[in-house]
Amino acid sequence: MELFIVYWVIVGLLFTIGIIQIIVKAAKNQPVKSGLKLVIASVIMLVIGAGACAVILSNLSIGH
């Protein structure tokens, strides 16, 4: 269970850091590519994590 909490904290941190990088770099007229990569990675992790939680909570078997 602790692993799930750590996973969601990491997703939240990646998203927050990515948004902050985008805002700061956009204000300084610098490329925002690294911030966008973090935001995209966090969204992908969010989708995968939410799917895993849905499977676990619904007691479905993935193989069937």
C-alpha cells in the first residue's frame, strides 16, 4: 500500500515541477521542452496508475 502512495506522490511532484518549469521558462522566453516532457510523463503515469487502481479495486483478473 505504501508503494501506491509513493507512486502518487511522484506523479504529483512531476506534474507540479513540470508546470513550474513551463511558467518560469515561458516568462524568460526560453524553450519549455523539458517542462513539457515532465508534464507528459506525469499524465502517462496518471493514466497507468489509475488503470491499475481500477483493476485492483474491481477485483478483475487481467488474464480473463
